[in-house]
Amino acid sequence: MTKKTLEIEGTWEEVIVHSAELAGRRVRVTVLPEKTSSQSPENPPSFRPASGRSLLRHTGTWAGDDLEDCLQKVYENRTPLEF
């Protein structure tokens, strides 16, 4: 069984607080661009599509017996796409 990925986000000072917890483990550090001080309606933040990573923490946790009913409701409520 694979272990869950731990995701920590914050400033370097906030992340380094977890150094004892992360000692000896492989980590990946991504340096994000600086936040702008103000976001105006003329300059909205750029759209970044979801990666699905947040959903992975729920993998294998289905505990219900109504999967077929839920799928049927999804199929019944779908609307055709128009391009």
C-alpha cells in the first residue's frame, strides 16, 4: 500500500517548522511567484485548472452502497454540450 502524499504550503518560514517531521524524507519544493498586493477586476488572477491532486486523498474511501444510484442520477441530469 502506498503512503499518502503530504502537501505543505506557505512561506519558507511556515514550511521549515515541519523540518523534524520531514527529516530523512524526499521532498519537492516549488517556489511560487510573489502575490500582487491588489487584484483588480480589470486584472483578474490567471485561471489555473485543477489538477485533481486534492481528490486523491479520498481515493479508496467510498463507504456507501449507492454508487449505482448516484451514477444513474448523473446520467439522468446530464445536458448535451453545445459548441
